Amino acid sequence: MEDEEGPEYGKPDFVLLDQVTMEDFMRNLQLRGEWGREDRSQ
């Protein structure tokens, strides 16, 4: 879990985004979801 801090994982909290727009929020949410699905498949 400690390795999940890079930009490829998305930001852990939306308030840490550089810009809080719907587009950026959804992009980050998608990144977080993609990594979550991969972790569960192992």
C-alpha cells in the first residue's frame, strides 16, 4: 500500500487536485478505480 503514492494512482483526496473541476475529478476517480480493480484481482 505504501507504494501507491505516485501520479499513476491518482490523488487520494480530490481536494489535493491542482484544479477541482468535474473533468479533473472524474479523471482522478477513474485512475483510483483502475488501480483498485487491479489490486483486488491479485
